[in-house]
Amino acid sequence: MAKVAKTAIKKDPKQALEAKNYTKVIKTVRSPKSGAYTFKEGMVHKDKIKDFLAAK
């Protein structure tokens, strides 16, 4: 069972609704120098996920 988050977001319903519009996106990126994979991650608005993944 997960712990319940006790943050300021619970106190303000407007912030809670806005926070649900963001998603954590993790993208694998291959290094041109070594060929190893690295991970680029970010909190992105749900409407801009495709832009984040398409960017090089």
C-alpha cells in the first residue's frame, strides 16, 4: 500500500487539477561519442509530450 502525499497541493484544488496535467517523460538518448545510452527526463505538460519526444 502506498503512502499518502501530504502536500500543499491537497489544500488548493486549483493546483491539484493543474498538477494532473503534467506527466514525467523519460527518453533514451544515444551518445554520438561513446554510443552509450543516457536518459533525459522531464516534467512535461500532457499536450507537449510528442514535442518532447521528437526533439533531438
